[in-house]
Amino acid sequence: MVGFIRGKYGIDDYIVVEVKRDAVTLQDIYQAKMYGDLFSARYALLLSPEPVPEEIKRLHGNTFILNRFMSGWQVYIGQWNESSSVVIQGSWFPQSPL
């Protein structure tokens, strides 16, 4: 999904949201980064019902795989609750985008 954040003087920033049904993979991260860069989105969110896999956390700790090349922003991964369709508080990685 692509949306925008409207400010005082029109559109301030774009937001890209990828929602997955399974655990996050490197391919999912690449896709979120690609769409974030394509739209020059300030926020690129990747949501999954599964917690962020430890191997993704370790890989990001060593190589910063969530950082986006073109914009300087990063991808934020969150875990959403399937029954309530909300993001679980404190689940954002590497930090909350809010």
C-alpha cells in the first residue's frame, strides 16, 4: 500500500506499507526497500504476524540491511496481531517509526 501524510501545505511525505502473512524474509525487506525508494517515502513499513526473526536482527546489526540507499531512511519491521489487526506495541524493529 502507498499513502501520503498531508501537512499544512499539502503532501509532506509518502508512506509505503507491506503486509505479509508469514515471517519476514530478506526478499520481503528488499521489496519494501525498493518501493520505499521508488516513491521516496519517508516511511517504509513491513508488517508480519510473526516476530522479527533473530537472523534478520543479527544481519541488520552487522550490515544495516534495513537502511535504504536512495533516501537515507530505513525500513521498519513490526508485528501485527491477526485477530485485532493492530501492530503489537513494542514490536517495531530496529525502533518505532512513530
